[in-house]
Amino acid sequence: MNIEIISVGKLKEKYLKQGIQEYLKRLQSYAKVKVIEVSDEPTSENMSDHEIALHLEKEGERIKNHLTPDRKVIVMAIEGKIVSSEELAAKLNQYATYGDSKVTFIIGGSLGVSDEIKKNADMLMSFGRITLPHQLMRLVLTEQVYRAFRINAGHSYHK
């Protein structure tokens, strides 16, 4: 399988980088995984709805530059379908079984993901209704993708 994780913003924290690198290393035997960082827009405390929309639109354009029609797109969104590790594994297995072996996950910036990106996604997915910093979400998602492959391979990692 060919997995891309498109994430808004540059990862700065060393401990997050180390965790992600560990799971990317583990994933090598299951899939080709590529992490793509797109630059984020600066934010301020009192942005108007219009400013937020422009902000998300600019980040959305950067994301769109990396999307191709041959990929299934899953956007991480708090309002998305809450999935368990087993459900994520089943979804990736379903894609692979039916010839959709190219999957892109999108993690937005601090203000989320543009409506256009969400509207064109194959799925909006959530790991729960809690809010996580987008940098931490990258680590959580990478670990969950690894866990999904372990589940599909029949390994007991997820227990």
C-alpha cells in the first residue's frame, strides 16, 4: 500500500519527531509511507470568520497541490466518523482489496481544514471528540496506521 500523510505546519518538537520516525520505520515492512508538510498560515487570537475562511482556503490550496485523483482521501476532522483501530484496519483493507492502494490522510492546521478539502474527501475521520494539537495528531495517526497494518497482518500488537 502507498500511504501519504499531508500535514499543515512544520513539526518542531523533538519527541514528536522521534515518535513519528519510529512508527514510520516500523511501517516500512507493510507500506510505503510519505509525510508531506505544507506551510501554515499565521493566526491571531481575534480572527474574524472571513479571516478564518481565507486562512483555511490558503492552506487548502497548498494541500490540493499534493492531491491526485488516483488516491483515496481521508481527512482528520473532529466532526468526522469516529473509528476504532479495528475499523481503520478494515477500511485500509477494504481499499487495498478493491484496488485503491493509494491513500492520503490529511491533518489540518490549528484552525482545521477548509470546507472544500472536506467536501472532496472520501471520508472524514475522527479518533474521538477531543481536540488534539495538529502536531500530536500526526503522531497519533502514524501510530494508528501502523496498528491497522498489524491488525490486518494478524499480529497481536493492538491488544
